[in-house]
Amino acid sequence: MKKITLSFVALFASMFSFCQNGNIELTIDNSSADGEIAYDLSAELWLDSVLISSKAETDCLIFENIPANIYRVEIKSAGNNILSYNYVVVEENSTTYLDIVIPSSDIVNDSDPEEFPAYIEFVVPFRFGFPILEDETYKIKREIAFGYEYNIVMPLSKHFALINTFGTGFYFYKVKDGMDITSEMNDKERFFKWTISEGLLFRVSSGNLKTAPITGWFLDVGAIYHFPLLFTYNYKIDHTRTATNRIHKYSDVSIIAKLGFAPFGLFVEYNPVNYVKSPYPPMPKLRFGVSLQVPMQ
């Protein structure tokens, strides 16, 4: 009696285990235009990096009694991957069907993403600067800037690329209280700069730079020239506002380094040369920023 009971329990456990599993059924049309077999195929079932099962191709393949999960099905010919389905969902007590036609322009091999010789990124940076490298007599309190840029990304290999960047920026500078730049007492002193920029960057990335969008960590280093379209100093005495234009030199070059995890980046920018005419104070040499960059395809 004890032996019969144990057998019954084992059978019940087996049936219960089977009920928690599902199936994948593949129907493959592997015929050429004249009806002949086009390829010698095999199908592999993967769970992450673990090969679950492999079967030679017939008109219909079934992976039976597999645990509910998200699998990857790879179709191969002579050991080479032809198609890959990365999100094959298996549910309990159900069968997932895949109808495959080879060859077919409707099938996308998502294990082999499309590569591009070049592509464009749209970048939205926000910059802010404080008198970090300047002494306590420095008159500028802070700098805030925003704008937009376009990066032409030209991959040299999977992990290295050259970038031609161009864009525009609007910069606002506030003067410290009690440090009037003009000889007369005034208030609401401001500097404003509007530039267009052109630069060359070098990118290193943990992801594949030949595909868009980029993924993972990346580092950009390079130099950018900012051409001043407008640079003014404004101040107000009583109710009269005065503006002085063209206070810039044409030497606004910055060195930039950006570290990020796509699509976000943190960067630091440094101006080695003063680009403001005397007697006006130079703008902060060091600024920081954050950016969002989205590939355009």
C-alpha cells in the first residue's frame, strides 16, 4: 500500500509540474520559389546565455514542457545565425506559435542591429559657472547658459568615434553686489552673450557606436570655438538702462570633457584664454553642465 501511495504522489507531482510549463511551436516555410528546400536549418532555444534545446529543422518544431519565461529563439544555417527572436514569451499551460518564412523582408534580425557610417545627435546642454579659479576680488557672481547643439557622429570602430559638433548658446552673467564695474553707483548689472559654436570631439563608448542610439557609458573630449554674435554689458542707474555692445574678443575657445551614461551626460568646460575686452572682467574660466542627447534617424 505504501508503494502504491508513493507512486501516486510521484505521478501527481509530475502532472502538477507539467501544468506549470508551456510550449513553443515553430512553423517554418523554408522553400525556394520552385518549391525546393532553400536552407539546412536548425533552431535553438536560449534562456539568457543558457542553451536550453537545439533541434534540426522540419516543417514544424516544438519545444515542449518548458518553464514559463521569456526566451530567445535563434534560427541557424551551417552554424551561422540567420534570424533571432529575443522576446518569445512562454506562459503556463499555453503554446506560443511562431510562423517563420525564409527568406522574408518582413523579418528583422534584432541580434544584428543596423550599423550607420554616420548619424546626428540632438543635444540639449545646460551650463553653470562660478568663480572657482578666480580670486575674491573677482566681480562675476555666476554664469547660467542654455542652448542646443547637433553632433555629427562618425564611428571609427565599435567603441571609438569622431564628432563634429555645432550649435548655439545663450549666456547670462550676474555681477556681485557691491562690486560695480562702472565708476558710478548703479544696480542690476548684467552681461549677456549669444554665440554659435563649432567643435571637434573624440568619443569612447562601452556600447557599439556604429548603431544608434548609443548605449552604456561614454566619454567625450575635445575643443569648441564659440563665435560671438552678441556680447553686451548692461546696467541701470535710477530708471535709465545703458548697454555697451561688442565687448568681446574672438578668442572664446573652450576645452570640454563629458562623461555620461546614454543619453545623459555630465561635463566640465574650461576657457584657457580671456575673451573679454578691458576694462570688463573676464568671464568664469571653469563651468559645469548636464546634457541630454538623442540620436536623430
